[in-house]
Amino acid sequence: MCLSIPSKVIKIDKESEIAIVDTMGVQREASLMMMSQDDIKVGDYVLLHIGFVMNKIDEKEALLSIATYQEILQKMDEEERKRAILEDDECANRGIG
């Protein structure tokens, strides 16, 4: 199953169309190529898919989703938690080939 954890935009480089996002404490780069330049701002919550910001979501909805993910993560061991957070936007690559 592929689930996208809401990520908070913490920095935007408009020249390179790259956002730095925070996904439950893990920071990573995400491409803004699929979004209009003015659609995403620092502080927005977004959903990623294979390294691209695909859409912006409401902050209240994002926080509710994050709370649910935190409940799920508490039931996992440490290695499972790391994989779930670090690999959440790479699911499309699994099982192909």
C-alpha cells in the first residue's frame, strides 16, 4: 500500500524549483515542477509522490493525518519507523520491473 505522509514546506528555491520539506522530523528535497510557482509557500503542507510535490493540503487535515501516522508508528519497531518515514514518497518504484 502506498501512503503519502503530509510534509511541511520549510524552504523554497524558486530558481531550481525545489522545496525543502519536513516529514515528521526528516528533511528532504522535493521538486515543485508539477505545481504552479505561486501555489506553494513556506509553511504549507503538501503531499509528495516519487520526489515531486503533487498537491497542497489543508493544515488541519495534514495535522490530523500526521497524528494518525504517529499512532501507527508507535506500534512499529525502530527500523520499520525509519523506513516508513524515509521511503514514504518512493512507493511507485516498488514492485515494478
